[in-house]
Amino acid sequence: MRRRCDFGRERRGRITPPEPERRGKTRITIRLDEDLADHFLKDADAFGVGAGYQTLIDEALRQHVEGKAPKFEQTLRRIAREEVRRVG
């Protein structure tokens, strides 16, 4: 017969966040391109504990909505400058 496990001293992890983090969230289902999902998952792993990929997606969307995200033209210019420096 199995012994009973006591999980009373355990902490909640990435799968089930503590209750305060769950307030204000809405459960939805979206489909992302695979490259975007991979990008956010890789960034979440690089940040380590405490930053999940959904949190990073929230932050990126919030910056865009609030107008704090870099504009397309600025990003294109930055990339062009980096490439010119790399080649030249």
C-alpha cells in the first residue's frame, strides 16, 4: 500500500501560480507562430525562475499598447546600422 505524501511545506511552481498572481488574469487560447513561441520560451529560460513565457508576452503586449515599444522604423534603422558596422 502507498504511503501518504505530505505536500504542506511545498511551494507552488510555474504550473500553478500562487493565488495573488492569478487575480486579474483571463484565461484565453491563442495560436502563436512557432518562431514567436520559441523566442518567448527561450527568453523565459534565460531569465530563470520567476519569469514565465506568458509574463514576457504580457510585458511585450503591454509595451505595445502603451506606446512604449520601439517603432518599426526605429528597429529597422538599428538593424541596418548594426549590419553596416558588422560588414564595414
